[in-house]
Amino acid sequence: MLSRHSLAAQLRPTRRPLLPAAVVLALLQLSFAWAQDSRGLQPEAPAAEDLSPGSYYALVIGIDNYPSLPQLATAVHDAQAVGALLESSYGFAGHVTYLFNQDATRTRIMDALEGPGGYGQTLSASDNLLIYFAGHGYNDTRTDKAYWLPYDAESALSANHISADDLTTAIRGIASLHVLVISDSCYSGDLTRGADDELTVSRGEDAFLRRMLAAPSRNLLSSGGNEPVSDAGPDGHSVFAAALLRALTDQSGPLFTAADLAGPVEKMVRAHSGQIPEYFRIGNSMPRDFPIDVGDFVFARTAPPAAAPPPAAPLAAPALPSSSAAADENSRGSDLLKTGKYSEAASAFTSACNGGSAMACGNLGLLYVYGSGVTRDEAQAAALFHRGCDGGDAGSCSNLGVHYEFGNGLAKDPALAAAAYRKACDGGYADGCSNLGVLYENGSGMAQDVAQAESLFRKACDDGSAGGCNNLGGLYEDGNGVTKDPAQAAALYRKACDGGFAAGCSDLGGLYEYGNGVTKDPAQAAALYRQACDGGFAAGCGDLGWLYESGNGVAKDSAQAATLYRKGCDAGDAQGCGELGLLYEDGNGVAKDPAQAAALYRKVCDGGDAKGCDFLGELYEDGNGVAKDSAQAATLYSKACDGGYSAGCGELGLLYENGHGVAKDPARAATLFRKVCDGGDAIGCDNLGELYEDGNGVAKDITQAATLYRKACDGGNGAGCADLGLLYENGNGVAQDVKQAATLYGAACDGGSAAGCAGLGVLYEHGNGVRKDAKQAATLYGKACDGGLAWGCDYLGGLFENGSGVRKDIKQAAALYGKACDGGYVEGCNDLKRISP
């Protein structure tokens, strides 16, 4: 089973300062990761031979007048124009739902998608749905979580936002064959796509259009890539909306795909702004019974548009001042950012940087990091941060440290990262102190010094860094460099959580879940995990999922657990993927699907989590959800073992012991079992003990075997107790002591060992070391038989044959002998033959 919590490992310091608040609230684009993991029967598709695309529906959203966020100028106008064109020219007439300004709340939008009477309940597998959004968006740079901001969003991190995960989940619940999302909002998190993700244009070919119509699709056309986008463009439209309207107007032929549309849109937008629109598939968005999405949204023209929108005009390049002071020019750049004019802001920051403003160099560097108004260029960003840092801008120093620490745009160098973080810290930049503390804690770029890390985390926390408070809390929780103090950890995690650091909410939830430093309160833990999950901390979703799976603090709901694990998994939490895989393997909260479990374990394994490799190896060894392949299992167990997951070493040792998937090598098995045993795994101690008892791969040594069995038994391994009990019963390697054997067999049986139950049953049957009691013997043999021990079934059959401890029943005896025989116990076969007529 996966370990549920490793809170210290989840501490994530803030690595980069956010852009100014006004920019954080600028338009932001949603992004999705494309993952080809949907399987199942293809839904009934519309007939494609006559190129009939089915019915069209649209949800069109536009928001200008935010009550709590900066106003926009063109979003509603854009949405009205797009909706009108769809209705007049593309068969959407009467099927468009409009949500503008105060009507575009989170509840209204989500209800339209998945509420009573929404698209999730009304559309069929022959329909097409287009979702258009124009309004504010936000990307949390700490977690790369992207959001749409509805009318009632009170801030960038408002609970009323709509995350990419929310939208993906809603789309997954809609049965329509095709869904196209068009997002005229800004700025996405990291975009992950496979090499085969490029969508092909149709070029008007009927065969290709038939294929696109027949196969399902879930795609996104965005107004920009990993950058903010402009609200200002020609004729009262955004640059993107003007290009979209022009492309919809200019497309020739009665049918064309969204990929056909995306090309001209990209060309027009790139010609007139610094934006780069993108078109790609939305990962993990297909209904579970759909096949992998290989189709595309197909537009069907029904009539020419009533009035074609005018062509987009290029934005005028800003005229650089010749005599403004650098500080004034930097301020002008900041003002331009507030209005979304990123290219012009970049020009202003360039002028100010060249004029000596260190802060402007740092601001320009951030634009190069994100590709906002300039071509994304980490090397150029690093050079600008270097320049800003040399000029005394502490934020630039911290960002320079990030680039050195992770090798972004320059050679990775922890020592230089430490120097830059120190300069940032000394300059009063709190997150720089926290980042430097992480390097000291881990001994990266300098000698490990937890005391120095503690001092830096404390300084960062005192100066307002929520990440610093969280890291300091981790030291107190673990007693690392400070006196262990869970209550103090709780206070620091709470400060981090209240400061908007989502990981702090999750860490505080862990303390409440287990009553560590606070009064145990699983319901409070659930609330904190939910806050962490909603705040973009993926592991918080998995933590909350575990509470739902176990019914701890919330009503037990395995289906809800699966939803949360999936949300965490989609956001990059390997543990969430692993937990979801376990649910699929067991059919708990989801339909049993070992193949899906295998896909999830592979994702975990490929992401560097050794547990996932071990779990996937078990599926290959058993042929469960994948073709049986002991050699592949061995490879995966080896990867798990090398990754520090001791169970993988033990599983690999068993393969070497038995020669499954690898050349038989008991000595190698012994080495692996010893490694596992020394690491505290009781099963490994028992397995190693068996090798010593048999002299298999090691010199025969019953005394050493007894020592190992005792270690296994003391570690809670029932099989180890049973094996040690047998040695005591026979006086093999230890002084004979049948009473001690009975005690050990009892512990083994209580620990789930069928052999322990059967061994104790033998003692009761014969009154050896315990009072003779055939009835108790029958009970113990029954437990052993039910536990899969064939000879336990045979011994119970003997009691039924003789009427000892149970009523004599030859028919029941025969059934038990047959079960023993089927289980491979030869004496059971002989006994069945003996009593059969």
C-alpha cells in the first residue's frame, strides 16, 4: 500500500516572485495535459458517409464588469459577435446559451455544463458542443494551476474560480461526440503534450472529414500559449476574437475542422500582437466509455454571415522616449502591464533597463521567462536577472538563484544559486531567504547546515514569506535542527496556510488527521485538505481522497475518493495516481479495470516514484491488466528496489529464488532479502530465514534462521512466527519447547498466517503443549483451509471423516479432501480416493 503522508517531502518553497498584482489579475489562458488513457467501446456516432455532423450547441460566456477585479473592455462584445456568427452561419440557431457579466457566475457556468438540465444530461453522442469564454483568468505560478475567473470571483485565488480540472471533469461528463473549448483568456501553466499531438488540417478532403466526424474529440483553441494576452484590438474586439471572427468568415467549403480554423487564427494574431494561439487536445477529458479521441470538431456552414467583420489591424509599436528617466520609464512599463499591453511594456522595460533601472531589468526578465510580449527565452531572462541583481534588485537575485538551481537558461550551479539567494535575502527579499534555507537543509551547493536553514526560514517567515513559515514548520514537526514541537509546527503551518501557501494547509491537515500537536480532528483535516486542493496543491487532493476512501472525518465515499485522486493525479501528484490505480485494481469506487491501474502505475513509475514500479511489476508477474511477463516484472522490481522501495527488493529476491523472469540465483536472492530485512521489512527477514534453514544460496544455519524468524515475528509478520514455532516444536536450531511453539502459532494465526492456524490445530488435536481439544482443532483447521492452505483442508477432512470435534460427515470430508487435492496436496488426493466408492 502506498504511504499516505510524507509531509516533510511536500514542503515547497516559493521559487519566484509573482508579477505585480495588477498583472496577476490579467487575462489568463487555461491549459490541459494530453493523456491518451481512455479506453472502452466507441459511442454511437452520427452517420459519416453523407458527412452529416449532427446537432450543434454552444455555451458563450463574456465578462467585462467584474465587481472585484479590473474591468475589461471587449469580452462581452467578443462573445456576442461569436455567438451571433455561430447562430447565423453555422447551424447553432436556437441552441446557444449566453452568460454575460452578472449572469456568468461560477454556479451558472457549472450548472450549464453539469447541473440539472445542463449539457451533461441533455446532449447525446451525435451532438457537438462549443464552449466560448472571454474574461479574466489566472495562473498560480507556484503550482502551474490555471483558472477561469467568473463574474463572482473576488480575487485571483477566489473559491469561485473554475479550474482547468473543474472544466475537464465537466467535459468528461458530457456525452456529445465533439467538444471544442475556445478560451480568450490569458496565461497558462506548463503545457504538456505528446509528440503525436499535432492536429492535422483537412484540406477539404471528404475522407478525412468523415474520419474526424466519426471519431470523438475534446480540443482547446486558446488565445495564447504560456503568456498573457491582450484585451485591446481592432473594432472593439480583442486581437484574438477579431482573428477568430475573420477566420470563421473566410473559411471556404461547407465543412471544415477546428484545426483548419486554428491555422489562420494563429497567423493573424501573431502578425498583430505578441500572442501565440495554440490548438491541442484536452487530456483526460473523454467519457470513460469513449475510445481515445482521434477526431476533431467539424464546423458546418449553413449560410454566409450577415456581415463580415473587418480585418484585424496591427497594433502600433510604442515610440520609445528619448529623455525620460529610467525610473519613470519602468513605472510606465508597469502601467502598460496593467492594461495588458505586454509588447509595449517590454519595450518600456528595455529602455529603462538600458537606462540603469535594475528593477526594470528584473521585470523584463520575467516577461522573457513567460514569453509575454517577447519570445520566451530563459537564457535571456537569466542574463537580465543577472543584470538586475548586479544593480541591486533583490527580486532579480532570487530569480537568478532559481535559474542557477534548476539550470534554466544557464548551467546548473547550486553554489551560484546559493550566492544569488543570499544576495536576495540580504537585500530584504524574504523568499530568497527561504530558498537559501532549502539549500542549507539539503546540503545543496554548500555543506548541510540545518541550524542555518532554521535561521533563514525563521527570517523569511518573520519577513512575510508563507513558504518560509511552512519550511520552518517542517523542521519543528520532524525535530530537524530544532526541538521537536508539533504544536509549534501547527502554528507555522497555519500561518503559511493563512498566507495563501496551499501546501501549508495540507501539512496542517496532516497534523489534525493524526492529532499531532493539535487535537485530533479528521473533519478539520478534511477542510484543510480541501483548501489545499482547491488552492492548487495536488497532494492535498490525494490526502482528502484518502479521508473519503477510509470514511475518516467525512462520509465514506470511494467514488469521491477516486475523483479527488484523479484531480491530484492530473495535477502531477504521483501519489494520487498510485492511489487511483489501487482503486481501479480493486474495483473500489470505480469499475474494476486492472489495465487502467497498470496505466496509472506506469505513470507513477515513469515519474520516478519507486512504489509505482513495484505495483506495476506485480501486475506483470500476475498477468493482471497486462500480458504476463516475469522478465518485465523483474525489471520493474529492480527499478523499485534501486529507487529505495524495499518491497521491490523483496519481490525481486523471490524471482531470483525461484528463477522466474531471471536466471535462478538463490545467493542473489539472499542478498536482496538481507537488504530488505536490514531496512526493517519483516517479510524479507522471514524469506532470508527460509534460505538459511534450507541452505539455499547461503550456508545452512538453523540458528541463524531462528534469529531471522524471530525478527520477522517481532516485526508483525505472521509467517515468521509460524516458521519459528515449527522450529520450537521440533527443537530445530532452538531448544524444543512445544508450549512456546503454541504461543508462536497463535500469534501467527492472529496475524493472518494460515500455516500458524494449522500448526496450532495440530497441537490441539493431539494435546501437545496445550490441552487436547478436537473442536478447537477443527476451528483452526477451518481457518487454515479458508486461508488457502491445502493441508489444513485435508486435516479438517480427517476430523469430519472420524467425527472428531465435529459431527461425522463423509460427504463433507470428501469435499475437503477434494479441496486439498485441488490445492496441490497429494495426501488429499489419496484420502479422497480412499473414501470414494
